[in-house]
Amino acid sequence: MSMKKSDFNYELPEELIAQTPLEPRDASRLLAINRKTGAFAHNHFYNIADYLNAGDLLVMNDSKVFPARLLTDNVEILLLDPKGDNIWECIGRNLKVGKVINFNGKLTAEIIDIINDGNRLVKFSYDGDFFAILDEIGHTPLPHYITEKLDDSARYNTIYANEAGSAAAPTAGLHFTERVFSALADKGVKTAYVTLHVGLGTFRPVKCEDISEHKMHSERYVLSAEAAQKIADCKARGGRVIAVGTTSCRTLEAVGNAFMRSAESPTYSVSERMAVSAENAEMQFPTSGSTDIFITPGYEFKIIDGLITNFHLPESTLIMLVSAFLGREATLAAYEEAVREKYRFFSFGDSMIII
């Protein structure tokens, strides 16, 4: 389907861009959308269990944001992806090949190459633990549209964040609290975790007008055997798999596509294959790798039945993914409703559930 970047534009008053997180986390508003009818309901996130059934499965991204932003003098480096041997793919300012930068006497960075789209390969030298040093001298890499200082860096991580590696938060999970998890458990809703380290692929702007020409940056993911089994069990019992966030969605759909390619018979759906695998306890999932999946309208979803997500930037790959799941016109109508009702937008903003 040929679509233009401008097909995913909408008007957003600047005052609706959330600058700070709400306290408590689950006090954010929730726009519930019926995927079949497009009908809206207004609620708060602490009531999200009201829209889920016993046996449903929430799949969350447990990646943890680390202090990936390094600053000194006129130099700025944002770490994106480890390449091994203390080499990272990075973006930043004033990064010429051969340049050596010293950060607080704790860390030395040498720019060794320029790769795709102008990103840099940077080799780091240090004594001790790399992530411990970043915790000491690094900065939380907040999005450009957040201009206010974040007093507590933990508020840019989910309460279940576990695997350090993201340069930006999987923000749909920021609303979850122990109170919400308790309500979900009481309802009989199951949970599972995947890991996708959020990098440039999720947030790189779409520059070409024809969105089919846009290339996503690859991001690393892990789907454990335990999570795969939970997904298969959910499908086998007729439950719904709900992705918490676009990163969880992209992970599940990347795995679903790989599962389709690796299956011997093309005549069964992913759900049917997963159900058979669950019954026979013979899960054969491609459980880790890298994905550059770009989900746009016309995409056929293989695994997810619902989506919890925040409100995203105009013309972004994220609103395109939501449009693929809900439909472009219904998505734009939902965004118009959120603007009219003065919802808070973007990373620290409010939430929606599409189910």
C-alpha cells in the first residue's frame, strides 16, 4: 500500500506535550478504543484491568534505559548499539574519525569509523565496569521535546525494567504500578516479558514522503522460551495477546514472521502452529536476533490481538504502526478525540488501549 508521510499528520497544541511524569504512575488517563467499532471510552490507567479478560496475556518489554548520553565541552555522544570489543554504534555532535575524547578522566572514546546514515563507531577505553562508569558520568537521554529537567531518572524507566541497553524508554510501560499488577492478577490476566533494546530504529524520523522508502534501523531483541510458551498457551486456550508498547509489538511480530518462514507447512496460521506446539511441548521459536521490521497499514498481524500504547509524534513510524493495527482513519479520529479532551501526549503522556 503506497502511503505518504503526510497521511499520518495531525495538529497538536504544544501545551499538550507532557513535560513531566504524573505521580502516581497509574494516574494517567486511558483512552480505550474498540478495534472493531472504533468506539471510545475515557478512563484512567489504574482501571485497565476492566478491559481485559481472564486468560489474556500482556507482553511487556523489560529493557532498561541506561545513562547513554555523554557530554563534555562541545562534544555529545549517544550510545545506541554495542558491537563487541568495547565498540558502540553512536550518534552525536563533533565526532570526526580519529578524534579522541576524554570524559571526566573515567572514560576515553575514540571515533574509529562512519557507517550507515552518518552514525559513528566509537571504541571506549576504561578501567572497571563500563555501565557503572556510565551511571556515574552519563546522562539520561530524554527526547528532544522534553525541555524540563527530570528530577528522578527512575521515572524514565518502567518498574519492571531489568535488562540495560535502551537509549529511550518503552514508554507504554511507564504507567504500570504494583497496584495495577495486583488488579491484573486478581482478574486472571497473565504477563510475559520480551526484551527489545530501544535505539534509533524506533525513533528515527521518516524523511521520505513515500513511507515505503523508509528504512528502519535494526534493534536487538530476545524472546525467552518461557515467554514463547506463555504466548503459545494463551493462543491455545483462546486468550488474547496484548502487546504493551510498540517495541513489544515489533518484537512479537518479528518473531511471528520468522516463525512463519521457518514452518514446514504454510497452510496453518501462526496461532494454530503455536497451539499445536504448546500441546506437544515442542516450541521451536527463533528466540533472539535483530529486527528492522517496519509495520505500516496493510500489514497482517501474526501474534498480537491488542495494543497498549502512548500517543505518538505526527508522521512517526510509531503512529504508522498504530494505524496498521487500528486503521489510519480510526487512529487519526482517536488522536483528534485525545486532543479535544486534552490528553497528555508523548513519552510522559497518557495511554490508550486498542482491543
